[in-house]
Amino acid sequence: MSDAPSLQSTGEGYEYVRCRANGADDTVYIHRLLYVAEHGFDALPAHYEVHHRQSVPWLNVPGNLVAVEPEAHSRHHLHDDSLASSP
């Protein structure tokens, strides 16, 4: 049995789609979907993260999103390091 996909959000305001089907429970964040829709699958390596340039988690518009390597993303948020451009 499967449920219809549903739009939900985290306590921090990040929006995501949740889909339950055949015992699986999968989620994907809206900013990740939008980045792929704008730039294509090949522009977002599987291990990369999508960063909001402005610190507004629900501001999911193309100009506010950039693909970043996970370690650089962590350094940016923990130590205010600058981010390199998308791959």
C-alpha cells in the first residue's frame, strides 16, 4: 500500500516531499528538486549538498541555491568560510 506524496517541513522551515510506498519511506528536499530541475541531474553530484545563499530555508528560488561539496558547506556554516561555486 502507498500513500500519496505529501509536502512537509522541518522545524527549521526546510520544505520536503515525503512518499511512502511498499514499505519504503523516502523524502527529498524541495531545494534539491528545484536545483536539479533548473540545472539537470548531472549538475548535482550525488554527494553534494544544495545551499541557500540567503539564510532563509523556505526561499527556494533558483538564484538562492548553489551546489556545494559537503565539507565546504559545513565549514561555511561552522566557521563562516566562503563557498566555492557549483561544480
